[in-house]
Amino acid sequence: MPELPEVETVRRGLAPVMEGARFRRVEARRPDLRFALPKRFVQRLEGKAVDSLDRRGKYMIAALSSGESLVMHLGMSGRFTIVADGSKGARVVDPAPGCDPKHDHIVFEMAGRLGAHITYNDPRRFGFMDLVLTSAVEECRHFKAMGPEPLGNRFSAAYLSDALRGKKAPIKVALLDQCVVAGLGNIYVCEALYRARISPRRRAASVAGVRSERLHRAILAVLTDAIDAGGSSLKDFANTQGELGYFQHRFDVYDREGQICRHCAGTIQRQVQGGRSSFFCTGCQR
């Protein structure tokens, strides 16, 4: 599933053609994705302008001129591909590799400085779209219990230490809880714990003081590095231009079971925690 860096990469790709533009035409080629589309989905979007396009955790939020916001989640295999209007001087791009047109479920035709067709393709249909009141976005079912953004001002070493206090779960499992911090997923938790030299098996409550400071710095660093690299492409992810991310070439531990640790020359181990694979070095991480 795309994590925060991948969703932020997609948001940055969509922003130039969505922000300040209007939905000239919307085509919903099926009534549902993971869930049923909102009632009158097409009619509630057509003719509305996009005031801003933001990200919350692994979601994108387009605030509309109607007072509603379009909430979008990529699920496991969702991709947006932009085909820009050549008449406006923008180049036309090829669809992302592997995007079979039969899975093109939603099409947005945008009217703005850069006219564009934005196609949402999702073979597995685990993604979804919703419409909520902009004034109540933070209280809607998607975000009401969500923790702070890891790259935002609310997320600090002190917050992290307090949020983990009393938690008996392993730190790896605790960090995947979106109520603790938003947007973190399996890949970047494994990488952040490695950089912080903290074992994924360590009890979350014990990650306090100096450890929480190291972990806070590691989370910020690994997310920033991943965003700069365009995210990680393992199976399905590609950006809005059909290009793959390349942070996967810089993984220290994720998906490197049995390989040599780059720091201590130990061997990378794998253990299943909470149904997810944890990759770590027993020599470096305590």
C-alpha cells in the first residue's frame, strides 16, 4: 500500500493541474471502488473549483468551491495518470506501465491554466473516494482518530514519548497505529527503526528520552529522503507521469532478509509482527 511519501509524491504531481482548476467533466465508469461512490458523485463535482489539494496521512484532500472536500485514497494499487491538454502547451504523457485501461474507473476533465484529463486506475479497487464537508474534515470518519502528521509541527520527540507511554505492544506495531502518528507504514517504520538503532521487538513504552529523540529524527529523515526520491516502487506505485520512485534502491533493511547489514556486516533478519514483516539487524538494533 502506498505510504506517506508515495501519496505526497502523487499530491505534488496533481497539484499543478488541480489547484485553481474546475471539474469541467467527471466520468464515473462504475458505481463503486472499495466502497460505493457518494450519492450524486458526478453532479457534486462538475463545475466546482479546487481551492487546494492537501494530504492527511495516506489520504489526499481536495477542498472544493462548494464547501465540500473530495477525499481520495489510493488503496493497494490505485494510480492517477495525467494527460495534459497539448493545446495549452503542456506535454502529453504515456499512462503508467501496467495500467490496463479496463481498470480506468474515474476520469476528471479539468478546466484551468493547464487543462488536463486525470484518470484514476485501480485494478484491485482497494482505493476509494468520498465527499465530506470541508468545515468538518478533521471530524469525519477518516480523520477523527488520526494522529499528527509526522512532518508537521505537532509531531515532536516529546509527543512521541508521551504517545508511547504505557503501550505494551512492540514499537514496530505501535508506530503502524495511525492514531499514534499518521501516514507511517511498514516500509518506513522498518527503515526509521534501523536508522534510530531501535529493535522492532522493543516494548513501545521503553522508547522514551534519548530513544524517542533518535526515533523522531529518524522518522523525519527517512520520510524526507523518500519524498525526495519520489517514493518507493515495489509492485504498483508510479507517479502521475507514469514514473517509478527509486527509494527502494536505498533500503537499509526492508526486503533485505539474509543480506549483509551495511553498518555492522551482520545479517538482516525478518520477523512477522502484527501480520506484517519486520526487517532489522540484531547487531545494530537494540
